[in-house]
Amino acid sequence: MKISLIQPGRNNLKYLRWSYDSIRKNQGKHEVEICVADDASTDGTWDWCLEMMDKDPNFNALKNDGPERVGHTILYDRLVNEIAKHDICMIYHADMYLMPDALDHIEHKLKDKTIVSLTRIEPPLHPDGPEKMLMDFGVEPEEFKEKELLEWFKDVQLHQLTKTTEGIFAPWAFYKKDFQEIGGHDPLYAPQSKEDSDIFNRFQLNGIKFVQTWGGCVYHMTCRGSRRNTVDKAKNIYEDSPEWLAQNQRSTKNFIRKWGHFVKHDIFMKPIIPPKYDIGFIVKNGSMQLLEALEPWCSIVYINDANGNQYTQYVEKEQPNTTIDLSEKIKPYDNEKNNEILVTIEGNIFNQQDFEYIQQLSEILANSGEIGSFELGNLHIDVIQINTYEKDLIIC
């Protein structure tokens, strides 16, 4: 198999070196191109990339000169579209150790309209789940217990050699044409966070099947790109960096704006995609706080502005956090209302239970499926038409 591994990096050189060594050690008979993007690092990453491009004909790299990062949401796609020379690619994090025989399992399972994920073995820095294995063989390259990991894995691999589940998480291997067909990652989420959940939804809606192989694995130190990268912004490996937390909040709101719901998946990380509806909120006695809470959850908010300019101020404050034109989402209360579903909200009595109904509205509408009017807590809902639009989101 000829495969290109896609690795953006920012100030995580020691992980890139460690990952590189594992790939070359355990790639087996396969021709593996390693594609690295240096995202304005200050730790010598680009010097190392130049050195490796001289030494290794199957190592290629690009550089963001900075000084600001562009993020892996953008750099994944640049590596796939501009650098990778093979038809098969794999999104592969810098803090991953490639286990022996892993690429054999990719080769055996990967076919047209399929994405294959390797199973992660991780130290217990995050909660356990049925889609991964928790086992501590070190949380830094300098303390990595490689010999113990390989001995342990021999027995584990023997018992799950042919096991597969249906889900997707990095590292995931794909045909470049399937990636390019839907336009790759959505820059709405740049520099990072929720870009993976978005593209997984779009893959599934476009007919892609997900296979996770349990015979092929990586050891994953987790979150060393920026979320818990102590060389960059994080205090330690147990706390998310303030930069990541702020960006995750922005990306979560943008995911809701686009899809109409939180990220959803089953226990094996297969996406669950509720329908996307055209919903308008008609808000009486609104406030800035209420607008901030409601705006991501609908197509348009029709709201009265008692102070004359507070909603303009909201757009000015929030617009830098999204590429979606918020001025088109917020309309005067008496504006003509053309949405297919209208939700009337009385701001003076709107409560937490009402907000929970708002967050579940796509599932509630999918289960009712009827044109007409009904009450839900303090909400009045008029269903004029019940078309769904999630498939319009496939192509970026």
C-alpha cells in the first residue's frame, strides 16, 4: 500500500520525532509518505523538517510563517491537496506511536467509500470508553515504555485480530477522492475543534462507511497539539489550555449554528445526525443575554430591541467568532417571517426547561413529524412545513 500520513504540528517537535521513529520502524512493507505542516512553531520544528526532507525522500513538509497560527483545520487540507502524493491518506496526530502491523489492517479493510480508523491505546488522561483501550505506557516520549507496550500488545492483538466496530476517530485513513468530493474540512472551525465532528457528519451523509479495526492500533499520548501542549499554551498535561477552551467554545457555537444541535455520536463514535430544519424564533421582551443564548439554535431570530442598538452591539461582538453572517440571522420583531417552523418565545417567562426544549427541538420535530401547532413548556411552535436540510451541508 502507498499511503500519505497527514501531520500538522505546532511546537510539538519532540512528539513529531517520536512519532516519525515509530512510523519508520513499524511501517512494514508499505510505502509511507510523511507529510508535516509546521504551524508557525518556535521550537525548531521547521529546521527539523528541512533536515528530514534532505534525509528522507518520503518526507515532505510545508510551513506557515506566522506569526499567528492557522490551525490544523486548514493545514490538514493543505497537506492533503498540495503535498500528499498518494491516493490514500491518513489523518495522523503527532503524539501517536504506530503499532506493528497497523498498516496491514488499513490495507485489508480500506475500500472505495470507506474510512478505516485504527484503535487508540491511551494513558488514563481522559475517561474510558468502549471505542479505545486505556493502558498507561507513558505520557511523554522520554518516559515511553516501548518494550512493555509491545509485549502487552502481542496478547491483546491475538484476541482481537479480526474485531471491527463501526465508528470514526483519528487516526483515520481514506481515499483522497472521497475527501475532496465533499470539500474537505470546513474553515468555519479554524483554527481547531469540532472540524472532525463536522466532516464525519458530512462523510456519513455522503454514503461513506466507517470501520474501526481493533487489530491495528496506535499508542496515543493525547492532546499534545495545543490542547495540553506544555511547550505551547498549556500549564500541564492534565489541564486544557485557555486558548483551546476559548476556541472550543467558539467552535461549539458554530457547530450548533450549522447543524442545529450539539455533536452527537454513539458509544463507538459513529455520528448521530438529527434532521436540520428551517427554524425562526419570534422573541418577545428579548434581552442581550437571551439573544446570546438563542441565536445559534435557529435560522433567524426576530426580536424586539427595546434599547435601539443592543442587537447591533451583539453582532459586532460575536461576528469575529464566526464566518456566518450574523446580520442576516437577527431581524426586527415585526419583519416578515418566512421560516418553515416558527417558535414564539416570551422572554419574561423563558426558563431553563424551555432552553432544554430548544436544544432538543430537532429530535422533537423529527419524532412528531406533523404540520400544525403545539405548546412545549412556555414555547408556542407552528410547523408550517417540515422539510429537512442536513444533506445541503455535505459539500463545503
